[in-house]
Amino acid sequence: MVRQFVSAVFCLLLLSGNATAGWYHVENYEGSIGPNLVHLSLQTYTFGSGLTVQGSYFDDAKQSPIALYGKVNGTSIALCEIADDKDFQRVIVMGSKTPFDVTGCPFALELGEGVLTGSWSKGADKLPVNLKKVAGFDDTGEGVVDGNVAIPFWAQTATDRFAGVYNKTDDQICMETMLVINKKRKKVVQTIKFVSEDDDCNAGMLMTPIYWNVQKRTERGKDIISVSFRDGRAGYEEDYVFDRKAKKYRLKK
């Protein structure tokens, strides 16, 4: 029910005049939080509930993406972490009629020229944050891709995380391939290709938070990864089922 409700909401956005202009302005960063090396990705957009930025980051050692949400105020960025599925449901899925309070959230950052600096705090712990922009893309105008853009999706399984490689094909930006990355081995174990000479450039361009264009669910004990596609209307999804024998995700027919 939640999945259907969310899809319906984004379909309405897709059909509105504002949505057709493009809604992705994404920047990827690499650097450190204290002694820990991290990758962090941020998308700025008016998401509702008073939120103007959402994102995803992971500790390089653990490779488990953590969803982020927050607010941008000038060059200052306050970011909160999604703690669990209940928190994800409350913030990302349902939202709030009144703006979320981001006071006391872990990340207090300042945006500089290609850098993010500040601190991450939780309880008595406070660590410095030093991040450098490495890539990004913007489809709110003519469409610009800067660097090698790999979006760390929120979806993950016990063993794998998923990253979308975005590029500009002809006049459109989309996800060309999805990387399946084994978290323990920190290695790409499968590459799923979406764009070919006969295919349109539409993968990974439907859901408003870009990190939600790939979602995970479990059916009858099998992990299923759903990839969203735009089509000029309500969009559609393709499901990939994990084949335990082949140890690969295969398109569900």
C-alpha cells in the first residue's frame, strides 16, 4: 500500500508543469568524518516538510548507505540521519504538514568552493568533517554532467549495495548502468546495463529523491530490486530477482 501511494504521489508530480523541467541537482563528495573515509551524495530540491536537501552516505569500510535529510540555509547545511525503517517511513514516505526540526542533527556543514567542512556530532562524540566534491549533475536546465557520477542508492541487502552510473546520452541524462557492489569485498560483482542503441535514456529518472529510484523488497525469501523508469507519463518499474544459483540479479519476466 505504501509503495502504491508513493508511486501515485510522484506520478502527479511527474505530470505537473514543474516536474517536466527536471528536478535533479546532485553533488557527490569524498573525504573523511574523523578517521573514517566516506562517500557522500546530496540532492538539493524542495522536497516538502520544510526539507531542501536529501542524501546518502556510507563509511567506506562498512559500505552500508545511510539516508540523509535536512535543510540548506545559505552556505550552511544541517543533515539528519535516517535511523531505521520506521524513521524512513515517517520522514521520507509520509512527510509532515509542519516542517521537520533539524536542530541537533548530526551534521553541521558549511559549503565552500567545491568542499564541505564542519562536524558530525552524536552524544559526547564530535568528529571533524572534510569533504571534496568529485562529481555531480544538473538536469534542471540544459543538462550538465560533471565527472563520473555514481549515485549511492538507499536500497541495500545484507550483502550488497547498489550504485547508479549517470551520464548524458544525446540530449538526456539517465542511469546508464547499475553496479551491484558486495559490501564485504568492496567490489563490483555485477553490472546491469540500461542504455543501448535501441533503448531510450530513461532509467533512474522517476522518483523525486534520486536515491529512491532503486528500491528493495523481499518476496518468498528472495531479494527483489526495483528500478524506476520515466516514460513521459506515470513511469514504470522493472524488477530484478536475485538468482542464488547464478549469484546474479536477473530481470523478472
